[in-house]
Amino acid sequence: MEKLIPRRRFIGTAALAAAALPAAMNRLLAADATAPAAAAPFDIPIIDCHIHLYDPTRPQGAPWPNKENKILYQPTLPARYRPIAEPLGIVGAIETECSTWLEDNQWVLDVAGADDIMVGTVGDLEIGTPDFRKQLDRFHANPLFRGIRYGNLWRRNLGAGLAKPEFVADLRALAEADLVLDTANPNVALLADVVRVSDLVPNLRIVVDHLPQMVPPAAGSADRASYDASLKAIRERPKIYVKVSEVLRRVDGKIPTDLEFYRARLDEIYDVFGPDRVLYGSDWPNSDQWLPVPAGLAIVKQYFTGKGRAAAEKYFWRNSVKCYKWVKRRPSQPAA
């Protein structure tokens, strides 16, 4: 669902200037993007905090993806995910909504409930509507329901909602239910809105999805000033988490699989969120539009294990327990 970033805009980003050195670019882009890097299992269990479940072959179809997307337009269910995930050491997954249809919340809960690799779902409810509380109570009755996603998706705007008292009241109800607000597709405005939500509802756990995919604004611009101010504020808010997901980039038709190409951006994010608020997410199957899951996992595995075992454990599973409070369903899934 997320747009790819043009090469010129990407390379121009100051935060990634080191990765844009000519010699490094020549070396990194020489890699064959059709040959994903290996990501062998290791002894730290992994909770994948971002996968999508849908089935466009259902009689009612699915609102996403569209038929023209040959990579994504196929049934995407736990039975297809498990053979990909388990050899990599992924022991549990949290589904993130990819449908605005109300009853798809129930469909996902039913699908997830039938397979114990699924430890939670993040659903879709329209905040600020008269039926929000009733719908929240309905789906939250299932312990797999761990929150909702709202942001730059489905033509919604988090900032516009914050001007409405009923919208903020629903966010408070979400926090009181001990559930999470995921946000979709970050940009400068959304990061500022995340800070506003945190100010208005300080006990709400918030997750910024796919921040590595956002290109920071150019230095010296008004957008950059807003971006820097938001990150400075987020640094001090312990209930705002980030998914270090959608790390891979496409540049001149190639997808680098060398950590050094991505390190500057990962360092910037890690500097803001620290070891206690970073989460792993594969974004499967959306990630297949770049490279298969092992390639993206290999990069973040190298990065976080380089920070020591304690930091890697936090990223790959401990922080997910604290953030999502997901449901342990099999012995291989770690406990807090």
C-alpha cells in the first residue's frame, strides 16, 4: 500500500548522505536484487508485528490489493505465512488491517484464531463515529484484538479528527481499553499529529508504522523543522513506539541488500526511539514488492544483533509484549 520513493528524492536526503557516496553506490547497486540475502534462524525468538491477512477470492472479494497487482493479488493467510516465517525463527505474528470493511475485523479474528502462529490483530474502526464504542467493545471481547490503525490510509486524516471532541474521547476509550493506536504511512504532518495525540491522551500507546520508508525533508526547509521538532518530542514520550519495517529501497531498479546502505537511516531512528521502543515487522506480503521476507530480516538482524543480545531481544520480541500485550498461544512464543 505504501508508495515507492523516487531515487532523486531519496539520494538527496541529508540523513543518508553517507550512503550516497559514489563508491558505495556502485558497490551496493552491483548486487543482484533477484537473489535475496540469507537470514538463518537464530536463538532469539521473533514476533512479527506487521503482516496482512486477506483473501481476494472470497465471494465479497477484498478492498485491497487490486487485481492489477500480480504479486499481492492472491490469498494471504497464515497457512501461506508459516512456511516462510518459521524457518527464520519467527514464532508469532500480529496482523495489521488492510480493509475498511467492518466485518473484516471479525473475518481476521476468525482466521487468526484458527492458527496459533497469530498472536494478535490490529483492526480498523472509524474513530469519532457514533458506533465506535459499540464496535470497540464487540471486537475487544476477543483477546486477539490488540488495537486499531488510523492515519494516512483510506483517505483519513488524524490531525483533522483531533479537532473534534468526540474523536479525542474515542482515543481515550481506546487507551482505557489498554489497546494500541497504530498509524499508517508516516509523513511530516502525521508525525506532528502523533505528538498531538500523545499530548491529548498521554496513556495511549502509539505505534509509528514503517518509519524507515519515510524520506526526511531537506535540511533547512520548514518541513525539516517540523520533522525535527516532532522527533525531539517523540524522544521524550515512552509510549510512542516505531516499527523498524519497510527498510528496503529500490534505486535504479536495484534493491541494495547491504546494511551499510541503510545504516544512517536506522541510526537516526534508533537514536530517537532507543532500544525500548523499536519493533520488528516484515510487512508481509507487501514486502514481496521489494524482496522476500528473508532479505529484509537479514538487514535488521545484522543491525540489531550488532548492538548486543539485549537490544536484539527487545527489538525482536520483548518490546512487542510491552506494546501490544499480545496473546501467547504456543510454547515457542516467549513470555515477558
